[in-house]
Amino acid sequence: MTITHRLPLDGGHAMHVEEHGNPAGLPVVVLHGGPGSGSSPVLRQNFDPAHYRIICPDQRGSGQSTPMGSIENNTLADLLADLRHLRTHLQIDRWLVVGGSWGATLALMHALDAPGAVAGLLLRNVFLARQSDILDLFIGAERHDGPAWHALWEEARRRQCPVTVPIAEVFAHGTWAQQVELTRRWFEWEQRLATGRAAPPLDEAMLPRLVARYRVQSHYLRHVCWLDAPSLLQRCAALPRVPTLIVHGTQDALCPPEGARALAQVLGAPLQWAQGAGHDPTHPAIAAAMQQALRDYAATQAFGFSAAAP
């Protein structure tokens, strides 16, 4: 079963939502990463469609939501309001919330924003949206591919601002050629970190969507995802006590394992390590852990786990 929804939102946005699986199954909302990446069949491949009603929204400016790549009226508060609107539209009282990377960040904030709506949390490769997490990504990019990033870092140092500010300005106001060049560099670096391998050849047809994705992502990173003070970890002390499991790759170079440990400690939640895995959700260790967690939840509405230190 596949059902498609088109939900009008405020600020001129419209949200694309797909439902898969069993309409009478356990409702689960699957939150994609980025910000700006959009949903993907990869994100629902671990679900048994006989047991789950799988709801896959594209966040504002992302995927097939429109306007594509728009950063106007696009903040964390807007995304949280959209999830409340979506749940009301679908007439769902409570749902399991599954998210990876930025999707895990949004899942945690949704649980804080609407605690009565969340039946459980399954979080993969969590991103804590700390300023240090964000800057470390671009420091690594400069070291690996210095000339491509050097001018941006020099501009940030001259203006005494985070490097995310000139990066976001390229996507908001730069020429198309500047946006495309930065997109290519960012994509290559991100793929190397996520998979440990060189990026595949970039399909030219993908470029408009990739530019849109990084426009949204740079906009969020410029604003520290609106999670600078108090931090996400500080906020999570108030999370509702629902079944929660964190799955994290021991070799994740995009979202360091230290962050997963810190979150597990704050939540008092189990942390399932995916041995040898990085950030790639298709890595066999991550896929196996997610599949087992979802089987457990379908059977008992709780998570079993085995935690081995990395």
C-alpha cells in the first residue's frame, strides 16, 4: 500500500507525505536527515510492512515538499508544528518515532514538543547539533581539501563568525555556479565521511536537488539548528519516559560516538553499537540492529538490545 498526501502548510509551504505498509499496523513516523535530505526508500527498508503503518514526510524545503530548497519560514519550530499538523491530519493519537542523524535530533525535539504523541523512540546515528559537531565537520573538510574551503574559512576569520555563515550565504545569495561548486565539494566530503569511500560520480540530474538540500542544511547549521542554548542534551533531561533505543556506528565520522554515549547517559536509555559501521544506514551492522529493534517493538512495544562497547 502506498498513499500520498499533500498537506498545505503556513508560509507558502506544502508537505509531501507517503504512507506505506499496513493501514491497520503500528503507526510510525520516519524522520529523514539533513536537514534538507528528503525521505528515501532506504529509510523504510528495515520495516516489516505487514506490522507497520509507515509514514514518511518530507520536511520543509526537502525532497518533494515545495518550494524545493526554500529557507523562508523554515525553522526548527516550523518543523515541529508541521509534525503536530501531520499527526492531526492522519488522526493518529501516538506513534513510534524513528529518525537517523538530523532525523534523530528532530525526533527528540518532537518528543519534547508533543510528549503525549510519542509511543517510543528509535534513534540512529544521533546528531546533537552542538557547535563543536558542526565546526568539526568543516575543519575536517578544510584539512582534506584545503583550497576548496580555504576562502570560506578566511572570510569567517575576517568577520569573526562561524564558517557556517559564509557557507549559508553562498547558497542564499551566490551565483548558480558558486552554489554548484560548493555542492560538489560538500557532497564529496560528506560521502567520504559517511561511507569511508570516495563519492560516486555525481549525476548531473541530481544537482538541483543537491543544491536545494545544502541550501536548507547550511541555513540550519548557520543557526546551530536553533538548539544552541539550552543545548539538545540539556533539553533531553525533560524527555518523557517511553521505550527508547539508540543505534550508533562505532566508526561514525559525521556524528561522533561520544555524542551517542552522552545522550544515552542523559536519557538512561540503551545504546546498541553497530560494530565497524560509520554513518551509512545501509551498513549491514546498522541495518541488522534496526531490523531487530523493529521486530522487537512490533512484538512487544519495547526494545531488546545487546550493548558492546566500541
